[in-house]
Amino acid sequence: MPAAPRRRNIAGVTTTTAVVDTGLDRPPHRLARRIGWGSMTVLSLAVGAYAIFLVATGFRFVPASVSGNGFPTALGLRTHIAAAGLSLVAGPFQFLRPLRRRFPVAHHGIGAVYIVAALVGGTAAGLIALFTTGGTVAGVGFLAGAVAWLTCTIVALVAVKRRDFLAHQRWMIRSWAIAFGAVTLRLYLPGAMAAGFEFAQVYPYVAWLCWVPNLLVAQLFVRRARGAADF
């Protein structure tokens, strides 16, 4: 742990200021976080690119398990796919410290894209959630995730408008954790079915598991950091 700096006050008395070492700036921790960010980014870009592919091909390749839900119109689902896909492409880069420090205009621009995409995607998700054929538990799970995503994103936006950048960063981490549920959903479902479970069996659970654990991990990360929580 680095030695605490010694300072002299106006009375000429030397005092010691404690320095809190969270351990997050040590080289092994930095390496682990960069590996984590890289893995997260690859998965996020892959799912985001898939969503962009669906949009570019006129939604002709949307899986039947998704398009077969009882949505009143296709507009809500298509809006959600397009906006959520855009948020997955923009989101990871907001947590890069070099981008914020060296290219603040790019950081602000990408952040604006993410926030708009999250607000549109979250609203669309909330509107169609209860129409899922996966049952009430699944529908409420997706609705709760949409509300949580919107809430975290709006609080993050309000914080940056007030120039409370630390609060903004923390709420953006929470928002992104929920957005990343689109990735974990696509990891859990195939994994569960490969383990021998039926789609209908696991879908209600995955509707919650795809985002609640993500949010808990984000909260632990924020609490562990105590300050700037970036990569």
C-alpha cells in the first residue's frame, strides 16, 4: 500500500492523509478487468451484429420462437431488436478510460447513441413483454428488466446533466449490465437445452436470470471500486 502523503496545515502542524487502496489499480487486477472487458465486448458485438443483420434483412430471419409470440403488431419487436442491438454495439466502449480522456467528444457521442437506444429499446421491450407465450412469469421478468433498464438509464442521464460524473458512471454500469442480458439470455438458453431441459421449462427462469445476476455483479463492482469504476 502506498505511503500516506504528509501535509502541513496553516498552523504549521504536519498531518497525514490516509489513502484508501482498493486493489483495483494493481497490475493483476487491471489485466483481469481488461480481459473481462474484451470478452464482454466480443460477445456484445456479436449479438449486436446479429440484431443489425436481422434489421438489414428486413427481419426475415427472426427465429420462429421469437416472432411466434402473441405481439399485437411486429413494430414493437422490430423496434426493440433495432434499438437493443445498437445499444450492444455502443455500450462497451463507454467504459474505456482512454476514450474518455483522449477523445471526450467521441465518448459523448457514443454515450448519446447508447442512451437513446436504451430508452427506445427499453420502452419497446416493456410494451411487448407481457405478450410473450412463455407465460406470466417470463412476461413479468422481461417487463421488470425493461423497467430496470429504463430506470438506470434515466438516472444516469439525469446525473450527467447535473455534472455528477461519478454517479453517472455508476448508473451507466448498472444500465449496461441489464442491456447485457440480451447476451446472457443467448448463453443460458442454449446451455440449458444442451443440458437436456426443454425450452418451455427454462424460459420463465431465464427471463429473470438473464439480467438479475448481471445487475448484482454490477452493484458489487461499483461497491468494490469506491470511485472511478472503469477499464
